[in-house]
Amino acid sequence: MRNPLITLIGGNFKTRKKSAKWSPKAQQLIADASDGLETFYDYHMHLLGLGTKERDIWVNPTVLSLIHPFDFLKAKVFMNASGIRNKKKADEQYLNQLFQLIEKIPIAGKYCLFAWEKCYDLNGEVNLKDTKIHISNDYVFRICQRLPDKLVPVVSIHPYRTDAVIELEKWAKKGVKMVKWMPATMGMDPSEPRCVPFYQKMKDLDMVLISHAGEEETVPVEKFQPLNNPLLFRLPLEIGTKVILAHCAGKGDGKDLENKGKKVPNHELFFRMMDEPRYEGKLFGDISALAQANRCGAPLRTVFEQKEHHHKLLYGSDYPLPAINSAISLKLLIKLGYLNKEDKSPLTEIYKNNPLLFSFVLFRSMHDPNDENYRLPISVFSYHKSLGI
Ligand SMILES: [Zn+2]
């Protein structure tokens, strides 16, 4: 049974079995979005499940327990948006919806699918108490093999693991190029000297670290929240490891560790590093989730303003987040000057049919609030040669 409130907050859309028949306006918007793009790249996508079928997935029972009502509600909203209608079939249903959405996108695309590492303590021991969810590297790799021309596996390896470097080499040999971290959830401190051999190995193997940065809202472990400070990534950058910071670190304030620890918006700390010429070709930002109501103020405006950095930005959907009906407000994006009023109805139509396509078309349609003719360049949505992924 679908709870109407959860449906409204979660995924208020219906994926049609057959290809959608678009209205002329929606058709035009999709055509405009794909104009000039042979293949678009989504560098940020989550693979989730509940471990109902797959032994490679584990969810901490506390996440699904009413003892933690906020976590419980969030989990319900996520499940709804991800197409999970029956908890017992959660793993298959998540995949079914994801594959269906991808299949119906009328433009060739590549999607980087993330594994999800457990928490580890500094002594190298696994910390299951703070682990909210675990999606193994094996599982992600296996799923990506089902659609090898579209899905790109991204492993997640905790640098405190005693076998971290061995694990890294193992996946590199299988052709994996990217490693995913969520410090505020997994508990790694990117500035911890213990990570140095890991960074060094990543650099030697020409692998790229993609990490969530800025305040974590989806699955934070509160005591780990300061670990999402963008400045902590100076260590891998100084070593020469390539780093993509998700959402351009666009949420919340972080401690300015270079200025007496005063609180500064995280996206400003991120752009401070982007300004440094020595990080050219090393530091990148993904624009995923920046259209959400909680990031489309100053963080998104700054992203549009910083035009000299647009060649270092990458598109990411952060799926399943765009499927959450309440996450993005088109009305607010119009009010703030990013969208034209007439795009609201075709975008809503696209959302209702395919939230993954909606996310892409939305980001292609948004413009600089100060310049209606300026949209993010096509390179943001394309293959990034300098990353080699
Ligand atoms: Zn994400």
C-alpha cells in the first residue's frame, strides 16, 4: 500500500511502460537539452537496496526502525522515490526502476554507479554501529556488467582498512577508475596522514576520488559531519590525486581551518581551492543536487557566477534524489531567475514520466540569473578527457 503523503513527498511520478508520448513543448525541451551532445555523462548515481535478495547489501536495522522516526521517514520517502513498493523485493525493484528510467532516456548516456563503504575506525577495524548502509563493490560491479555500455562501476574503499591499497589495486585491474567516499557517513578524515599511501596509489593508478562534501543531509552520522569540510581535501590534492567534490560542497557552513576556524559557507571554501592554479587539472566539482531547494540559493548562484571554473564542473544526477518530488521546486528556481516560466509545465511533464531525464533536462535548461543567455557549457555534461573516465 502506498501512503499518499509519502508518495507526495517521495516519488509523485508514474513511469510509463511504453515510451512516453511527449507534448510538443516537452519534446522541444528534450531536443534542446541533447543538442550538440553525442553521449551525456552522469558522474553521480547511487545504487541502493535493502539486502532482501542480495547478500552484498546490508542496511543497519536502526535506519528502518521507528525508534528513529526521522531516519524511518527518510527511508520510506527514499524507497517510494526509488520504485520500492514491496520491502521484500526492494533490491530487484530498485534495479527495475533504475533500468527502466535509463532505457527510456532518448539520448545516449553513461552513468557512474556508486558502491557504499562501511565505517572503519582509525585502527582499521570495521565499525558497524555507525554504518548506515553497505553496498559492496562486487555488487556494483556485477550490476554494471548487465549494461556495460551505459553503467560505469565506482567502488567505495575506506582508506583506514588495513587492505585498502590491495583492494584499490584489485579493482583497478578490473578497469575501475573511480572511488567514492562520503566522509560524513563513512567516517574517514581526508586530511588524516594515514590516507597518504592510499592517495599515492590512486595517483599512480590514475584513479579519481569522488567525495561528498559540504553538509551531509541524507545519511549523516552527526559526529562525522565536520569531515565533509572541503579544505580537508588539500592533502590528496597536494599529493596530486584527482578529486571531484560533489555538489561543489554546496550546503551548510564549514570551519575555515585556514582562518582561525571561523564558520564560512562550504561552497566558498571549495571555490577558494578552485581559484588556486596549482589545482588545475586536479580539483573538480560536480553540480549534482544543486537545483534542490536547500542548495539553489547562494551555492547555485555562485556556481553560475564562477565562469572561469566551468570547464572543471561535471554533471551528476545524484539519483535517486531527483525522483523525490519534494526535493526540487521549479517554482523556486523560476523565482530565483534560473528558469523561464514557460519551462515549468514541460519540465513537470518530464519529471512525472522520468525523473532521471528530468534532472538532465533541468540542468541543461537553467541559466545564469544575471544573464538569460548563459547556460552551463556543454562540457559539463560530456566526457571529461582530463579525468579519463
Ligand atoms: Zn550522492
